[in-house]
Amino acid sequence: MAKQVSEPSVKYKEVLYAANKLSETILAVEKDGQKLKYKIHNVALSIITCWGKKQVEGAKAAEYFTALGKAAGYHGKPLANWIKMKTPLKYSEESKAWYCPPDATVNGDTFKAARNEPFWEVSPPPEPKPFDAMALLEALLSKNSTKAANKDKVKEGDKLLPNNLVADIRRLIDDAKLAAQSEPEH
């Protein structure tokens, strides 16, 4: 049985790096990230190999892929896309697990295709897009105002904010923007 991974007792440890060490520390993080990607990929290839050599059944391979996807954390979604493309396994939304359809098999060709196109190439990470709460709030207010102006397009069950409340919220947003502009930069 596989060794259980326990949660670290301290999830955050304050470490202050000197300014002259930050660049090399960032490079170390990048290197660790690359190692993790390759480790996940190699484990996935090992699952395919064991399944193809009949060392494990398809159902057990599906269990392993489910566990690997959970263990992969941030890489779980790209890995899932890769598994869907490169193996005959199917994913159950209900059980949140991979399963093996009857008579599904893998072979050397499956392994080669999976080896030659790692999961991060099949499903590259998205560009970072920081969450902009103010833009979202303004978009919701605009949508509310548009719907309120076109009463004939309002569907039953749509809840609209009263115009005076929308105006008050917009004033608060404007005040917050002015206050932010007048604060000195750190």
C-alpha cells in the first residue's frame, strides 16, 4: 500500500530572502516546478506502461490516474485533458474519478503518443489574469442598468437593483477611486 501523505504541521513559514538572493531563489522555484511536471509525466507514463504490460488492469490504472490527478494539484486540469486525449479512459463527473470502459486497452503506440506530447503541451497553462473586483462590479452594474432600461427584455425571475441603489454604489466606487489616487505611493 502506498504511503499516506500527511499535511505539514506548518503551512506557512516566513522566510526572508536578501534582495541579492531573490533572483536565484526564483530560478530554484522554476527548477522545482519543472521537476514536478516531469515527475507527474513520468508517473503517468508508468501507469500506461504497467497497464499495457498487463501488470495492472484498466480499472486499477483508472484509480491510479484519479489519485495522480488529485496529487498533481495545479497540474490536475492539464493532466486530465491529457489523459482524455491520450488514453481510452473516461471521466465520471458524478464520482469525480476516471474509469475504464470494457475492453479498453493501451499498447506501445499509446505509450509513444503520450510520451511524445506531455500534458503541459497538450493543455498549456493560461495567461495570468488577476481578479479585478472593481471591473466585475462595474460590469454587473452596467448590465443591471441596461436591463432596467429595456424592461421588455427582463425575464421573469431576474432581480434588478433599484436605480437609486445603483447610483449610490457608483458614487462609492468613484469616491474609492479618488481616495486611492490621492494616497501616496509606497
